[in-house]
Amino acid sequence: YLALGVAKDASAAAIKAQYRKLVLKFHPDKVQDEAQKQIASDQFHKIQTAWEVVGDEEKRQRYD
């Protein structure tokens, strides 16, 4: 939840919207500055991992 910046009781739609917003912001292909590219890549992978758990209702229930 922290990686996505959403509350634990957030709806699935809110989580999905925040995920999409963050993916666009931190996608390594979107970052032009080479110095920031590695940081964005690390953040992108963290967001992806969080989405894999929180985005799936079954995995989310087990995580909670």
C-alpha cells in the first residue's frame, strides 16, 4: 500500500487509478534524464511488485 500511496481500505478502482498514474510517472522509458533513470527504474519495479499483490483480490486478502 505504501509503494502505491493508497490507504489499506482503498477501493480496487482507486488502487488501479493510482497504479496507472505512478506507472506513467516512473516508467524507465518516460524518464529522459539518465541520472534519474535508475531511480525511476527501481521505483517502477517496486510499484509493479506492489500491484501484483494488491491488484489481485485473492492475493490482497492473503496479504492483509
